[in-house]
Amino acid sequence: MPAYKFVKSSYSGGNADQECVEVARNIPRTVAVRDSKRPGGTVVTVAPAAWGAFTAELRRQQP
């Protein structure tokens, strides 16, 4: 597995119940996402364009 350098989402809090995802963008042409409570668990990878579309849609849906 590549050496992903994960960063917690800005929406993850300090409380373990509030933590959600970590994202790694250090591998070219790849965005890796994992559950911050299960760092040894599954890693989902997507293309940067797909990640950008996903996060743009989330921002559009915020009140």
C-alpha cells in the first residue's frame, strides 16, 4: 500500500465520537479516504476530480 499521509477532516472534532474521516492527497492522481476511528481499516481511493465534485456538492448542500 502506498505511504498515504492522512489529515483529519476540518469537521472532525477532538471527541472520538465526532471524528469522521481522514483524507490523503500526497499520492499523484489519487485521493485516499478512511475512517478516522479505524486507521487500520479500509482505504477508499478516488480520482481528484471525483473528490472535488463530491466536496463541491457537500458545500452546496450546507445551509
